Amino acid sequence: MKIALFTWAIIQSFLIGSLLLINNKSRSNKYLSAFFIMVGVKVLGQYLMRFTALKYAIPHIIFIADIIDFVEPVLVLFYLRIIFDLPVEKKDFWRLTPGALMAVFAVSFTLYVNDTAALFDTYISSVPHQVVLTFILVWKIFVLLEVHVLIFGKNKVAVQTKQQKSLLWPKILAIFLLISTLGILGNVLYHVSDLPGSPNETFRLLLEYEYIIFNCSLVFATAYFFLEDPKLFKGIVLGKGKSNDDFPGGDYYFKKLNKLLEEDRIHLDSELTEHGFAEVLSIQPYLLSKLVNKYLGKSYSELINEYRIAEAKKILSTEKGQNMTIYAVAVDSGFRSESVFYVNFKKITGQTPTQFKKEHKKKQ
């Protein structure tokens, strides 16, 4: 029974993590995908320690769960901040420091013991392990409080009315963090308790079943929401976060916007729409308009038309462009209509495409 549950949780965690990225490579999905892949890795590590002899052959896997326990809640927090329209910036990544420090400790402890065969038993019953579990407990409580304030606190996000039903999903993630924290509390009590024999063994079995059944339930709940409310996993914003910045994460998205225009030249796609551009940026269309207005002081259509006209000028300035029709230049510049191209070219350059073409023909 236990082996079946572990196997199911491992497969489903990796599957959900992969499907999230295949479904939509939004920034929020990347964090959620990383979270589920880590859940899968942690459950796999627990499976190997419980049901195989690898815990003695490769005892280092015992540290995987502890490292992930520091990182898991942070990924959930980052995911929730993004879907609540709050920034996740470089300065926020300090929250990954405990996980990094745990990795350093794992290496140091391994070198200290210097006996692969004895590493598992030495660590599992050691005071350092109890200390690590205590730190994990404190850290999970800290992040859980951040999540609680985000969803339920006085300064909680203002969720859009039409998204109220979808708020159940982040609440489930918050409940996961709570139960996960209680599970760590149980482990701390188990390792520091002096209860001999059967009662202690019963407590251990209860913790084991709580761990795997809850992980299975989380994966099942995610699969349910994935099918029932798929828009949740398409990078949508559920609410308006309260931030001192009038465009949270604006610098990140503006750099991404510039890359799309300057390097990827997305504006040359004649089928491109504002909604499509916003989807590539992993933000809502209204936020794209707000971003362009804040950083460039213009509308989305003005920005795209300026880039397209700049491309048209480059084409018309070449020998090849001199032999092209105006319609062909318009299409190669990203316009679908010659008349729209003509109007915007005249508006931006002060000349018609034909006048510009003749002027540059004389210069050649």
C-alpha cells in the first residue's frame, strides 16, 4: 500500500510539474512547476530511504528532503505573489539562502563523518539533524505567516470579483504549507521524544502515512483545478496586490519587452495582437498598456507602429526595398493593411512611403 502511494505521488508530481510548463511558460507556472518537481524529488528520496538499500549505498539522499523543505515554501510564496500581481525581484531571492546553507551543511557533515556506510544512521539520530528539523520548522512558520498575510491579512490582495471562486486554489496551497509545517513539527517531536517502544513506532507510522497521503492529495487537488479551472495555470492575475510601486515588477517586464522587440523582433508578426504580446510577457493586457505608458509615455499601438515603421524605413533604404511594392514593404514590416501602413508612415516620418522611397533612390 505504502509503496503504491509513494510511486503514484512520484509519477504524478513529475507529470504535473511537466504539464504546467507545457501548458503555459508563464513566470508563475515556472515557480509552480519547480515546486511540484521538487515535491517529486523529495518523495522519490523518501521512497529510496524507506524501501531500498540505497540509504546505505548512497546515504547523501537523506539531505535532499531537508534542502527541499527550505525551498518548497518559498516557491509557493513566489507563485502566489505573482498571481496576486505583486513583484518577485532579485532582492526577494534571499529567501533561498536557508536552502543554500543547508546544502553547504550537507557537504560539511558528509566530509566530517567520512564513512559512507555509517552516514545515514549517524545523521538521522544526531543532534545536528534535530537542529536542522527545528530550523526547517521555524522557516516554514515564517513563510507560512507571509502567505497568511498575503491571502487573509489586513493588507490582503483585492481579488477581482470574477476571480473569487479561483481564490480557493491559493487557499489550498496555503493549507498545504500549514499541514507540511505540522508534519515537520511532528518530526521534531518524534526525534526529541523519549517515548520507548510501540507508542513511538506508532507515532512514526502516523507521520509516514500523513506525509505520503497528503502529498498524494495535493497532486490530486492540483490535477482537479487544472481540469476544472485551467485559466488558473495560464499566468492570470487573480487580484491587485498592494505595493508602493505603481507597477510591481515593472523593471523585469520592461527588460523582457525590450528583448522581445529588439532581439526577437516580435513586432514583425502581422498577426500579433496586444493580447498575444501580453501573453508572451506573461501579464494581463491591461498591465501591458500600463507598462508601456509608464516607461515610454505612449500607448501599445504607438510603440508597435513605431518599431514597424522603423523596420519599413530600413527596408526602403536598401536596394532590394527600392524594387519592392509598398504593400510588400508593409507586410514585411508587420502591417496587415497597406492603408494602415500608409497612414502610420506619414504620421511618424512626415512623408508618404513613396516619397521616402524616391528620396532614398536619389541618394543611392
